[in-house]
Amino acid sequence: MLLRDAQGQPLAIRREDYAAPAYWIDTVDLTFDLDPAKTRVLNRMQMRRNPEAPVQPLRLDGDELNLARVLVNGQGASFRMEGDQLVIDGLPDSFELEIFTTCCPIKNTKLMGLFVSEDTFFTQCEAEGFRRITYFLDRPDVMASYTVTLRAAKAAYPVLLSNGNLVEQGELPEGRHFAKWVDPFKKPSYLFALVAGKLVAREQRIKARSGKEHLLQVYVRAGDLDKTEHAMNSLINSVLWDEARFGLPLDLDRFMIVATSDFNMGAMENKGLNIFNTKYVLANQATATDADYSNIESVVGHEYFHNWSGDRVTCRDWFQLSLKEGLTVFRDQEFSQDLCADASARAVKRIEDVRVLRTAQFPEDAGPMAHPVRPDSYIEISNFYTVTIYEKGAEVVRMMQTLVGRKGFEKGITLYFERHDGQAVTCDDFAQAIADANPESELARLLPQFKRWYSQAGTPRLAAHGVYDAQNRSYTLSVVQSCPPTPGQPTKEPFVIPVNIGLLDASGRELPLQLEGESDVTRGTRTLVLSRAGEQITFVGLDAEPVPSILRGFSAPVILDFEYTDAQLLTLLANDPDPFNRWEAGQRLGLRAALNGIAALATDTTPVLNDAYIDAMRSVLRNPQLDAAFKELVLTLPSETYIAEQLDVVDPQRVHLVREAMRAQLATALFADWQWAYEENHDTGAYSPDPTSSGRRALAGMALNFLCLAARSSGDVVWPGKTLQRFKDAGNMTDRFNALNALVASGHTLAAQALARFHAIFKDEALVIDKWFSLQAGAPDRGGDILPLVKQLMKHPDFSLKNPNRARSVIFSYCSANPGAFHRPDAAGYVFWSERVIELDAINPQVAARLARALDRWSKLAEPYRSAAREAIARVAAKPDLSKDTHEVVTRALAGN
């Protein structure tokens, strides 16, 4: 039931108010008669009173259901409705409850509960979608055994799937058939799933270490079977990796993945029946890029790893969401890194993960939606499936591994599952298990303080300062940690922060590390564990002032403030053996140039980058020792979003102008080098999405981008012509799309014919057409040309607002990922945003709420943007029938000024 205050506004649910359920559900027997317009659901539950809870009525959650019958122990029972809740009084201590309801899946545009997509039934029950299927105790701490019988017309729905193992199937009268599924493991309602439709499957049998055989299946529409090989290989690798790394075997006879094009999320880990957005399943070299292949591997791994970290052990309540999501993101990151053949590929994966954290999560931590990894309250839980819960949560788990070591962490995981298998538990339970398995570790010693990572919002800052004492041959590093106020948390206590550090001499050689008072000398990286507001660390035995390499591998999710000189950063960029800090040195140099350019009111003809930076980038590009993937990362400038986050007051157009000037300067100053890089890397042979080949394609694509950009100012026709030919001749989607992107991003006249040809070739491939839309909506803005284009794209016959992938490809690509085009001086971008949020809210509140977050950081904007953005947010907030999803986002945004 949605609680409201005296003014009719939704009330927050608070973690401190958690109480165990008044009743338990032991078994659930569901029978579905599937029909798009009227699906009948018979729900029989064996229930018992929780003796540890006060005696009270049974309250079952429901949403948009038609209730037909309620029986207790086979007899009619009196009940009442309180809002959306079904309330029954006077129940015995144990009883069978039977509820018969109907629902209309075909009209379910929210895509929560039971819905129809392209004539196929799907479900999405996390977090609170099961109540849209039947009345239930729809909360994660109620775990029950499920038996599910599906009945449907066989011609229309030949495949009938649910969780667990298929125990019976057969024919019914009038051309109907049935399938009965039994899940051998107890689960909460959010993990329930069913699928029914015309589907085909790629199948593979594998044998576990125990010798037991398992059937793996990937279900898709008939025309997509040729795009499932990579997803299947990723699933096989996931099963093998989890058993090898953590000793966690597949526990079901079969494991199924099903893909749908209408899905709010990326994928869902329903026990044994994962339902995926097609974006994270379908791939072949003609339709998917290297990034798609990588994302599929990661997401398939993520959902499979939930089989233990989320399904076998789940959350006590939704405030503990990071218990399963943060841990599982960490596991999928480790999986992807472990599949990399060499250290450089592992480093590239780590840098990519950190880049997501810093461009998406750090702004969230600094904005009105800031919340701890374990939130204290929410109005709509769907709004808290965030980069804080997922990516920052993963960093918290990674710090635990840093503090106890890789083997120690594996011991902790083993203890966690031994203690809590089949239970719904908390973040505290997880941290305690890792610490208990490693009693001599820094984590165990500092556990209560370490858990502030779960309770305190905001990104900690480390202000570091180094002083060299020539007389004593020592170097003292002073570090002060702080964390800014966030909504509801004005003051913060010190965190436990593991800081990986190394020292280099002026020529870039690694120096031995010896702390004052210690006799041991170590080489390479050392982990310092900071736990006080201010600390000093002194290194001895140093003949000259070192260049500190701090926060190697990004060992903690913090902002490091250290006044590096340009010379020190150039030393790190050229020599640091830690790939992350080598990349970070280049980012700091680029960021410094951008901020100086913005402060100097740079125009698009003013050189922003100095000769030393240009020469350093040339050295990276030409360095035969560096992998192409790493070069591409180093040569990618800090994003406009990341640059804006470093400013107190943001003029988005000035940020855009300066970054575009930096791109143009790199294009022209390194023109010969880009030609060389393209010729060296454009031919990767037979297609393979392996890290080395992918890196070479990425660098060749970057080179084409800069060569076309240089041609824009020089009038050169050769490289745009070569790029168009590359687009036409490409043997894989990565090369084809990189060429198309180079023409579009440079604003070249050849882009129009390439875009038309691309659409003609791929008009029947929905995921490829998503790319076509997204590329145009996210293109660099020149004179305000993108918003009119976006409005035209929304009128295109292939555009549909009801499909989340398609809505994201146009509207999100513009509003959330193209700041230079979105933040217009005339405020037209904000007006467009407000209209789309309101329009989407009536169709799919989850998608609308995500779009609403595009203006989270409005209060940092300079005028006239600030006032116009606030007016647009207020316009959305004033809509009387706004969903609680969107209401929570916009009201928090307005409160954060």
C-alpha cells in the first residue's frame, strides 16, 4: 500500500522501521491460464503465522488486479481492501489460502509484472512486480517453494517456461497444452518468472566438476538463433569460472536465458530462468560491436553469478540491495578481468570500470539523489537501482578484497555461503563473514569503521601533500580525508581507505619503499590503510625527491587532490608501471588544460593544449610497448560531464566549446600520427572480439575520427572519402560503425549518405537501428542543430516511445549523454526534457524516472541555464498524477538547490 502524508504526497519507507513479516509462506502453487487480454491466475499458498511477530491481520500486496475469489482452507473468507492491499482478519496459526485473480498483460506498458512483448508473455518481478500478478507478501525476506503450472494455446505459445525443473507437460482439449515446473530452492517472489511464446533455443550440455550434467539453453525468436553463440559461450565460461574461483557450482538441472526487446532493465536473474534485454544476448560480427560483445559477456556473467549471490542468499529488505548487486558487479568485473589473457587487458578493463564510476557515480554522490550504498529511506525502490548501489557497492567489496587479500576474500565468500545459504540477510552479515574468515586482517580490526562505507553517502576526498627532506633522505606524505555534506547527512566520520602507493624517481624508475621505523624494504606497490581524519606517512632512504604514484589501481572510490606539477604528471604518464595511474596522469593533464581553457574564456581557435601535452600523446600513440586498447583510453579526453563536475559553476556551452577545441587541436597536431595509427591497426584479420583485436579496432576507429575532424578545418577530401569506403567495405559492425561515427561526429557532408545506407542495410535489425538513432542524437552540437534532429527522429516510423531501448536510443542519448546539445541557452532542451518525462511517466514510470535524473545537477549550472532548468523540473513536479517514481526524483532535485 502506498502511504501518503496529509497533503497526499507519497511517504518514505525507512530502514529503521523494518519488521519481520507477520506470516510466512511455505509453499506456493500457481496455475496460469495465459491469455493476452485476460490471464487467470490461481494462487494456492500454505501459510503460517510468524510466532515472533505481534498478532495482526494478513496484508497482501496487489496492484491493478481483478480479484475473483478468496478461500481459507477451502472455505469462503471475509476480507477487505485497504488501498491496494488485501486484508484478512481472524486467521488460524496455519492455513491454506487460495486467491483467484485476473490481469490484462497486453495493456501492461509498465513492463512490470506479467506483460506481452511481440506476442510472447514475459515477467519482471524485481523489485515489486509480483504483486501485479497475484496478491502476495511481496517482500524479499519471504522465501517459499514454488510449483508453477502454465496453460495456453499450443499454436500461439508452444514454449512454456518457468523457474526450476520441468516435471510434467502434456496436451489439453481445444488445442491447448500445459507445462509444470518445480523450483527445488526456496526463493522470494521477486525471483519468480514465466515465459510463453514462439521461441527457439540454442542448447549446450556441460559437465560440472562433480560429474553432474547440466543443460544450458538460450531462447530467442526464430530469426535470431545465429546471434546466440557468444551469449552461450559467455554462460559456459561463467559457470566454469564461478566453480573454479569461488567453488560455487551450478545447482539446477537446467539453466535458461530468454531474450526480449521490451525490457526496462539489462537483465534479470530469476532463479534458473534469466530474462534478458536482447541488447545483452544477441551478437554476430555483422550486427554487434566489440563493446556489445564485451557487455554481453559481462551481463551474462553478472546474472549467472546472482544464482548464488542474490538467489541462494538474498536480501532481507530492499535497503540491502547492494548486498547482492554490489557483490555481483564485483564478481562480474573479476570474471571479465580473469578472462583477459594479459595484464594490460586486465588494466584496460579496470580503467573502463573506473571511468563509469567517476562519470556517473561521483556526480550522483554529489547531487540531490545522493544516498549511501545501503540507503536509509526510499519512496520508490526502483529509483535506487543506481550506480551507487551497483558500482560503488562493487568498490566497497573490492576494498574488502584488498584488505584481506585475494585468497582471504575467497575464504570469506565460502564462509558467507556456508552461514547464510537459503537465507535473506544484510550487508552487515556479508561484511562480518569476510572479516571472520580473516581475523588477523585490517578489515577485521577496523570492521565497525569500515562499514561507514555502507552508511555514509558522498565521495571522500583525500588531500595529499608531499615534503622531501634532503638532509634526512626522507619523504613525508600528509593525507587529510574529508567527505562533503549530502542530503540528510551534514557531517561525516572518517572512512577506512586502502591506498595503494609507489614512488618513482625523476627518470621514472620505481624506488624501494621503506617506512620510517621499519627495517624491511619492499619494491613495487604498498597498501597504506588510512583510518584517521589526518595522517602522515614517512618514507626513508631516498636520495632525491620522488614522484608519488598514489591510489594505484584506483584502490578506493575517492577523489585524490594532489598538486602534481606538469613535469611529475608527464613522468607518471611515460613511466608509471601501474597502468591505471599512467592513464590517470594523462587524464589529469587533459583536465588541467580544459579547466585553464574554460577559465581563460577560450574560443574555438585558441590553442588549449600545450606542446608538452601534444608530444606526450604522440609518444603514447607511437609507443610499441603499449597495447592499442590502452593507447585509445589514454588519448580519449576527459568527458564534458567529468570536466563539468570539477567546476563549482558550469557553463555547459563553454565546456563544450573548449573540449571541441581540444579535439580539433589533437586532430591537426597529430595528423601524421593518426594516419600512421590507422594504417598500423585497421587490418585485424578474421573477426574476433578478443581484447587485442578489439583494441586495435578501437584505435583505428579513433584515428579515423580525428582524421575526419582534421579534414573539417583543412578541407581535405581524401580521408573522409577513405572513411566512407571503409564504411562500405567493413567486414564487421565495429569497423563499419566506427567509420560511420567518424563521418557523423565530424559533421561531414558524406555522413548523410552513409546514414541512409546504414539504415537501408539494417532496417530489420532492431538493436542496430538503436545504434543508428543513438549516434545521431548524441552527435556533437554545432549551432544548435541536434535538438531539431532529435525531434525529427521521434517522428521516424521506426521510433516507438513504448520500447525502452528505442526511447533510450533517442531521448536519453540527447538529454543524458549529450550535454553540449542539451543545455541550450534558449532552454529548448529543458522544455523538450520536461515534455518527454511527463509523456513517458504515463506509459512507463521507471523509464520516466531515469530520464528525470538528467537534470540532477541543475543547481551547479550558470545562468541562464540554472533558472531555466529549475523551471523545467518544477513543471514536471507540478503534474498532479505523477508516478511516485518520477515524483521522488524531481522533488529531491528541487530540494537540492
